[in-house]
Amino acid sequence: MIYDPEHILPKFNKYLELINTCRVISFEPAHNCLICKKAYQFFDLPSSHDLSWEYFDASQKYDFGTTQDDWFAFQCDIIIKNPNLDLFHKFEFNIERNYLVRAWDDDSPSGPEGRCWLNTNFLSSIDSFHDGSVILEDGHVEALIFTSHCLSQHKLRKLGVTTYHKSTEMLYRILKCYLELINELDENNFDRSKLINHIDKSLRLLDIRDLSYPIQLKDIRIHDKSKKSFYSSVNKCLNMILSFNNGKERNENDFSVNIIGYSHLDSCWLWPFSISKSKIVNTMTTTLNLLDFPNSILSHSSHDKKTEIKWKFLQTAPQHLKWIEENDKELYQKILNKNDRIFIDGAMWIESDTTLSSGETLVRQLMMVNENHNVLFLPDCFGFSASLPQLMKLAGIEGFITSKISWSEYTKFPYSTFKWRGIDGTDVLAHFITCPNDSKPGTTKYVGTNTSHEIMKTYENYKQKSILPHSSLCLMGRGDGGGGVDEEMIWNLYALSRLPPMNSVPKILFPDLKTLFNGIKEKRDEINIWDDELYLEKHSGTLTSQEEVKRVCKMFESLLQSIEWLIVVNKVMNQKYHNLKIQKVIDCYEIDLTKYWYNNLLFHFHDSVTGTSTNQANLELISIAHQNFKKLNEIKIKLLKNFSNYIKIDRSDINQERQLLINTLNHDRIINENLAIPCGGWKILSSHETQYKMNEFTVEFYERIASDDSFKINKFKYEENQLESSNNVFFDPSSKIVTTESLIITFNEKSGHISSIFNKNNNREYLAMYNSNLSNENHPEEGNQFLLYEDRSVAYPAWDIQLYHKEMQLKSPTLELFEFNEKAKNLRTVHKINEKSEIEQIITFQNNKITFISTVKWLEHDKLLKVIFPTSIRSRTANYGIQFGHIERSTHQNTLRDVAKYEVFGRWANLSDSNSGITICSDVKGGYDIHNGKMMLSLLKAPMQTDKWCDYGIRHFTYQINIHSHKFKPSLATRISDELNYPYLIYNTKSENTENSMNLLPREGSFVQIDNENVILETLKPSKNNSFVARFYEASGGSQKATITFPFIDKTIYDAFIVDFHENPVDIIENNAKLKVEKELDSLVLNITFNAFEIITIYFRDHYEDIK
């Protein structure tokens, strides 16, 4: 036999091209075609809606015309003309895409996309990766298509039924897959040679005499138009190729790659939530269809035992399922019924950000899913908080999966599977997806297409293969915009699953996440530990981009925290004083609160709160938030009114205005030297006392209308607590020195910056007066100096701040106005950035705290604004607040891992030496750069991608510095930050001594008191019936004991015990070791023992709960 090894692979490719020409037998256009050009978003059959229809001819291309944000509906009849066993049929809805603009960012199309029904049953989706479905019957088709968000002019290229030759299609798919595999294998691999020889023998059986490619034959040159000789030879060739297996099964001990179907559907990114509702319905329609991909196509003979490929599909984000249930109950039920193939896991309500979210928001992400979830699955998230391991443990989650850490730009993570240890010492198993991302070499991706290259590289990339040869993970599907699995992926699985044992070719497994981690658990003791946060060395711009989105997310968290606190206090009082009528109203508020929590969790999706979505998506989020705020504020006012009726009314108060102030934080809240609100409590101010008001401010959001040249300015109004100076503040106009009880603050008259902060308590200067690293303006850096940079990221403007921005410093803003308000005891400054942009600040002073209330006219692009405080503090590390604790990071750049942390997140940041330091915190800013004694905070970015109007217009934010003359106290830093982010509540009421006035509570009191400053009450929330939950944590990083008193709780009404996040009691031994309830006192008093950073959740059970 003649053998040409030099050209054998090109010969195979030539065969593949020729076989491709014979896959399709015929195409039959649809009949009786109707179109509606003015449809809209819905989720059921188009024929069930009152739409206007017109006929069109499917044998010709149909031009959609110029469209933008349009929906089209279709109806037609399809016919299968050749019901032959050697053939199969596919309904095709093929759109020729034509975008009239750059289809990206604010012009991202999100279409054409839609779905189809056949004989009233949903069939498949239509998107970039799916243009129809294999069908087993003909009949009536209906479709609904979203053309795209951007300006487009698409054409419907094909609508009808394509008939395929089954054996030829199988031959083509298998040959294509095996040729890809051959290209991946080493040339010296003996099994590769065997496969090549086998394919060569097989293809020689194929009769290609009447085939031609790429030049088509004229009719006169075709010998056999039916290609009978070719089709007759296909089965011989196919049988030979399939015999390569020769009955050899893969051994269960063979090294393996785990394949799981998945659609990474961003709930919000290049499209708003409203479009995602259609995307998830479309994706799951396709998934159900492909799970039942006809066995008749995948079977070559009745003796074929390799027909079914039992791959499984992972559905994360219960929020998506909730959308499906609301919009298509039939689809939802079919998903639940397919629980042998579709498994619901992921452990969070949405694939959330874990950096910017509050601790309680992360807890609720875990709480809102049912307890059947096994693995926290966050493949695409921009870094992972060191608090997560403990949160996972308390939610009953043992495993964690991501792929994003591979995107780090400076260092390579040493493990693929490891034990991740959090700040409290909790270990969880962590596992990285290792599917190669060829568009970004060296990184991995969260969805793949099941090519031989991806599957082999997945195993090759896996770093723990010597310990865990069966644990490498590759997810198959189309992602970001949804889509999920497609037919080619299934064909690849079919082809690769039929292979015999081969050197370097992994076996394919189809587990769910629980099964995958069961194998990892067996080797737990052999796996290395990573004791730190999982820091992503990329995307640090997400800490700053889209101030308005971050504001509403923080306000949502704060408002929900306040309302839950009020509900609990009202419930306890109603129960104690038997006010059952009011209790029914309170119960309704509690039920309503769940839907608002759903939205808060949704807004903390990893492309929402991070500020990386489009203008349309951001505006939708902000608008929904404001609608929710209106309703929540109404609930809050009613709860405040009800609570105020319990408080005693003095005779002098009757028919007088009085003011109720409530502090939901668990420390005394000092408003000024004349007023403090008790910890976790309230205070009534009579009409003759100073009444407090909220400060109002307005910000702008530029809305892109139709193009970059058309926009609308939306104004959003907010209220915040007034941050006033104390009365003991003095200003010397000649020296520009402000003096407080503790500080002497010297301002530079020419620059408006702070040149000195001197602490009288320890006779120390806190600013570095002279710095050898001069700015490009050739003068020393000063405190509260604004630094302006070019912000030119390599690829992801909204996501990234590159380290090289420091090479691109621009002229700093210059002082325009400097004036001290003697009455208000505050300082007003205005700094000009340029002729268009400026920064106005009201600076207030309280003892050792300086607050900078900032309003910025920000009309920039590709710029970064920071503020700097060059300190005199020498420390190799700084501390940063995270959820339920803090983390320490380097201030030097000794290693690449240190260098990579040039811009990091903190709820607050502290730089201290052994006896004193400075804390900085902000309401909506979280990006810190603390190195070599300099403390910097990023204030504003102006990226042109993804939202070209990001942060353009009037901005408003506040930051504070706190100078302390004692050792660093994490709990104090947390208090300062919490006071800025969780406002005290104000309720103005008229004191009427009526039947609604119960006169039971003192004018000033605490609902909860904690005797240890290092123990913080994070959450007070209602539970079922009249029970409630209190969540505490240890903030300092050491073991603590705390006595927690609830003065107004009757111990005869409530039991107290420790629970997990799902409010299940913990082991009785653990409960008794941690918690002691003092029985002999009138009030409910708890003695709790905490380990470092430990979260303890106490359930207060109403004695009558079980009876009810």
C-alpha cells in the first residue's frame, strides 16, 4: 500500500472539505409565513397576543430594515419531505447579522436573539451560536426575536427545514474532532500514529469520485448528481473509524477531565436586567432541547452502545430561575423535572461581587438559596474576600470554584486545587477551572467549546494532577450573554467519548459539583493551604467606577439594615406589651422586605456594583433602586411612628413637635459635644432642644439616548446626615490654622492643602512635611492634595487602573476659593481642575476627625482623580476593613505580589505604627493606595468603556480621616466607617397624648448593649413569627468575651441559641461552650465567647413559636 506520510494530514483535511459538501441533502423554505414588525417583549406564544401580521416569502431573504431595540414576531408552517431513516431534519432560522455601528459597549447588540416554538411547544433559541434545532416532526412554528440594542439592518437568510444525511454528518463531525486531536498530540505519541493510520485506512474506503471543492462542477461534468456512490461508501468508512475503539473501554483509574454544561449569563453587563430575563429563558429552552438531542442521530447502528452522552448542566443564580418562574412557568417546571441532568448549585442568589458587598449582603446571598447547594461557584469575579471561607462554612458550603485568579497580571497562582484559609482560620476546598483562554494566553476561561485542544489543555494546565488525576474541570457552553451548550459541543463529546485509552488523552467524566468535590475531599490532607485573600491582580478600577451605582447599592444595604432593626424592635415591643393589632401590620412589612432584598442582591452582581455595565444597564439599576427607596422609606416612616408611640411623653411635650433619633449601631453615636445617641438605641429631643435635619444634595447621570451625540441629564436627589463641626473649633485667619480639642491643622494658603496635622494629645506631627519624591510641579506633596492622572488602561477602561498611571501625572487642581465659616465652624474650598471641572469641599472638624464633603463638577474623559495624605508614619503594613474583620497588606514593593497590590479595596484603611496612626474611610469610595507612608484614595475615574458617560457631571462623595494617638483599634476604624455609611434615623413627630401613646419606654434608651468594643453587632433581623436573629462578630482578630444585654427583652418570652446562616441550631456542645444565658436577671443577658474574627449568629426564639 502506498503511504505518503508528509502529506497525510493535508490529505485528511481535503477529505474533510469534500465530506462537508455532502452533509446537506436539501432545504425546504417555510410556507404561509407571517411577520409582525411591532412586537414587544413577552414570554409566551406570539399568536396569543393581539399583533398585526403581514405575509412574506421565505424563499427570499427578508430584510428587517433599520432597527434598534425592536422586537419581531414570526409564524410559519414547515414540512419534512423526506422522512427517511438515513436522514435527519433541522429547523433553521438563520439571520444574516449587519450592525450599522461598532457593536460594543453602549452599542452592544444583545441580538438578534429570541426563541422558537413548534406546535405550541418551545423548541430552541436563536442567537449567535444557535440558529435552529433538530426536529422529529413538522408543523406550525412561531418565533419572537429581539433585533438588537444598536442600530442594525439584519436579513433573515434562511427560514425552513434543512435535511441532512445522518451518516455523512456523523462522519464529518467525528473526523473533524479527531483531526483536531491529532494536531494536539505530540508527534512522538505512538497512539497518535495509530489514530492517523486508522483514519487513513478508513478514508480510503470513501468514494469521492463525484465530489469537488472548492470549485463547483458544472452539470455537464457531474457523473452522478445523486452522489449515490459517495453515500453508499460513507457507512463503510464510518464503521471503520468507529472501530478504532475496538471494544476497549477507558479504565476508571485513567486520568480525567470533568465536563459540565454551563452558560455564563451575566445578569447585567452589556445589557440591562430586563433583557437578561429573555436571555435566561432562551438559554434554558436550548438547554432542555439539547439534553434530549435525538439518540437516533448519535447512534450509528442498533448495536451502538455509545449513543447517549449523559452530560449535565449547571444552573447557578436562583435569581435567574425566579425570572423564569415569573415569566414562563411551563419552562420552569420542565427544568425542575429534569433534575437528573440539570443541577442547581452555586450557593449564591446571584454570581455576586465579593469585594464591595457588605458582610450582611454576602450572608443573604448565601441564605437566599436552599440548603441543597454544595459549592460556591463564582467563575468571573474580581477578587475574593478573605472573609468568604467562614461565610461558606456557616452556610454549609464546603467547596469554592473560580477561574478569574488566572487573569492576574504580575504573578501566577501556585495551585489549581488547595485549601483556602480565611481570616478566622476556617479552611474550605478551592478549585480552579483550567480550560485554556487562547485569546489571553496564560489565563483560563469559565466556558469552553469542548474542542480537543481545550480538553487536553484543561488537564495539562491543572497543577494538582499528581494528587488528583480525576479532578480537572472544563465547563462547556457559550457565555457572558448566555447561550449555553450547542450541537458541536455534543458532537465533540460523542467523538472523544468513543476513543480507547490513549496516551495524553484524558477520559471524560460528567459529574455534578458535589460529585467533583467528593473526589477532592478524599485527598484533603495532601492539598496545600493558601492563607490569604484571593487577590486578583487586575480590575482595581472597579473600586471607583460608576459612583452612582455604588451609592444606590450602599444606600440599599443601609436602608434594609435600618428597617430590619426597626421591625425587630417593634416586634419585641408589640410582643412584650401585647399590641397584636400593630403586630399584624409589622408582619406585612417583614414579608414585603424579601423582594427588596432580592433587588439588593441582584444589584451586587459582579458587573453591576463594580460599575462595568453599559449606560442603559446602569440607568435601569439606579431607576429601580429609587423606586424601591420610595417604598422602603414609607415602611421606615411607619415603623418609626409605631415605635415613637411607645416612648414616654412629658406634660411639657404634649402637642409639641419633638424629634426621635435612632442609632442602629452598637456603640454610642456622638453627633456633637452636646448630643450622643445611645448604642443600639434612641433619644427623644423636645421642641426646645436643637432639631437635626438631613443634608440634601443632587447628582447627575447622563443618559445616552440614541447615539453618542444625543443625551439626557437625569438628576437624582438624596439626603444624608449633616456632618457638622464641633463648637470647640477655632480658626486663625492669619496663619490659616484650625484648632480642635485634639488637633492643630495648618492649611497652605496658596494651595488650600493641609501642610500639618499636629496631635496635641501625643505631641506628634502626622504629615510628612517634606518628601523626597516630589510631584511633577516641583513642590512637596501635602495633605488633602488632589492628584490628577491620565487613565489609559491597556484594554478595560472601566475595570482597570494600570500601575503606569503614576508615570502620567498631570497638573494638580489649583485653589480658587478658601473661606472659613465662623458660624458653622467649617472650611469651604474650591479647586479648579481645568476650565470645565472643579472640586468644591466643605471641610468639618470634630476633635480628632476631619471630614471632607465633596461636590465635583467632573467633565473629563480618561482621567483619574486621587487625594493624598503623605504621613510621617513608618509601617511595613497597612490594615484594611473587609466584611466581618480586616486584612493586612504590605506598604512596600519587595515582591511582585506586593507590587501587584498598588490599588486595593477597603471599607476603611489604617496606617499605624506601634502607638498611633491614621484611618481613612469614605461613603462611596473604596480604592486605596498606601505605600511608603503615603495614603491615597481614588476619587473619580472617567473611562470611555463600557459606559461612555461614566461619572460625567455632578458628583458627590465624602471621605474622612481620623487621627488616633493610641495603638490601632480595628473596632474603632469599623465604627468610624459604619457611622459614615449607616446614618442615624430622624423622625419628627407631634407629641399627642392619645390612645396610641403608650408611654412605656424612657425618652432615651438602648435596645442592645455590648460591654466589649471589639464585638460588633452586624445585623438585627426578623425571623419567623415573633422570633428574631442577631449577628455578631469579633473585629480585632483575637479571642474575646462579651456580655450582651437586651434591657427591654423579657427573658420569659425568648430563648437564645446559636444558629448557622440558615438559622439551624448548631451542635449543642458548641452552643454551650460559646453561649451562656443569664437566667436570674430581668433583662435578657448573653455571655458569648468569640474566637478571632468569629461570626456568631444568635436566634431569639419566641416561646410560642412551635405552638403557632
